[in-house]
Amino acid sequence: MNFNLLIENLTNPALLFFVLGLIAVLCKSDLEIPSNSSKFISLYLLFSIGFKGGQELAHETMNMEIAWTILFGLGIAIAIPVYTFFILKRKLSIYDAGAVAAAYGSISAVTFVTAVTYLEMQDLVLHGHMVAIMALMEAPAIVVGLLLISSFDKIGISAEKVKKRTVVKHSFTNGSVMLILGSLLIGFLASDAQAEGIKPFTNDIFKGFLAIFLLDMGIVSGKKLGSFFSYGWFPTIFAILIPLFNGCIVAFMSAMVTEDISNRFMLAILAASASYIAVPAAMKMTVPQANPGLFLPMALAVTFPVNITIGMPLYYLISAY
């Protein structure tokens, strides 16, 4: 277990701002992010992730291995929220089950960055198309989560019977999904010179906005943290076992699409991580009934530490042999 890596990542400013939000609530502080500002930051994060992913995809020379790896990543993003939803809805509401399933079908950018550091320690190199796959895996998980909520919700947002085609249309035209997919396409089409013009906005200030976003999420989570403990042992056990299961299975199965150890390892990381940027931003705008005090602590307080301490060495071991 690499305690230095654990300490380095748990002292990441963005994560500490999340903790600050929790502390502010516990101390009954009046610290608050205005709702309009919070929505703008959510949109900005989705835009930045999508645009940078499109840029990375444009720089790759496509071949069959990359194509199959992209399809494999998209398959992961669809399969994980589907099977986890049916596990979750036994214990949680439809809204919470859909939000948590979407979070675990999606990815964590911070976990991804941490995994890149781990790769460097193993003298391996990250391939550019994996960044694009990371961005591409955000939207399908959100769409599947919304579809599942719409399909099973009988009294709320889907009180009237909605045709599947309509549900799919609304899922893809949802503001958060359209923004990340549209940004991905624009990033892919933009030249390097054009992208350089907005680089200070898409890259340089990203971590600052992420810190403020997580501060807001910490405040929101802190106000609802009591409900996390009210669910008992189930969320904690889920947040430990499901990511490890997903990561190990994908590390093994990814050999079907690529023999590259770094690609297999990063696919496992993407499968094992849980989103606390894109999915919370999307659910906050789309499904306010879902409790961020449940899926945010699961992703941040449980899954993230498990992945960077136990998960990474385990996924790398399977990918390398």
C-alpha cells in the first residue's frame, strides 16, 4: 500500500474544499455558493471535460485497436449503470438508485489523474485516446441513469406514461448531456491554434472551478449527510465492493480489445471510479429528488480512497499478467 500516494491525493486542494464544505455545515456557518453561480460552474466543468476530450481524440491516429477500445469503454459506461441500478433499487429510491448507478457508470477525473501518476511509477505511458475515452464515458452513464429513472418512476418526473423514444430524446437533449457531447465534437473539430485561444478558460482555471464546485457539493452533502448514515451499511459496502469488482473484471476482459498494459489498467480505473463532477452536476439540474448526500460521500469518501490504495495495485497486477 503506497501511503505517500494516499496522503498526496487526500490532501488535494479540491478534495479538501469538499471537506471544508462539510465542516462549514457542521459548524453552522452561513457559507453558501449562490445557486446561479453553482449552475454556471456545473456547466463550465461539463464543457471543459468535453472540449479537452475532443482535442485529445483529434490528435489520435485511428486504428482498429483504438476503435475497439473506445467501443469497449462505451460498453462499460452503459453496462455498469444498468446492472448496478437493479441492485441499488432494492434498497434505495428510484431517484437515488439512478443517480448512484450513473455515478458508478461514469468516471472520476481525479482518480484518472492519480492513475496516470501510478502509471509513471511503473515506467508506462498514458496514450492520448484514453483521455477521449474518459470524456466519452461521461454521457452514456448519465443517459442510462436518466432512462432508468424515467422508466421506473411512476409518481414523479414520469407520472404519465412516456414513450421510450421520447425518453431517449429527452435524455440526449438534456442540457448537461448535450453540453458534454457538443463540447466533445467542437473540441474534435477545433484546430490546435483555435483551441489555444481558449486554453486559459478550458485548462488553466479548471482546478479552481473544480475546487469551488466541490466546496458547494460539500455544503450540499453536509446538509444531507445524516441521510447517508440513515441508509445503514448498504451504501458503504456497495461503494467498496462494486468498484473493486468492476475494475478487476474490466482489467481481465480488456485483453480482448488491447494488449497494452497501460490501456488495460486505465480502462479498469475508469470502470472502478465513480463520478463526482459530471454526474452530480447533471443530476443537480435534472433530478433534484436524488440525494447528493448519498452518492457524493459514496464516491468521494469511500470509493476514491479504496481505488488509490487497494484498487490500483490490484488492477495493475491483473492487467500485467
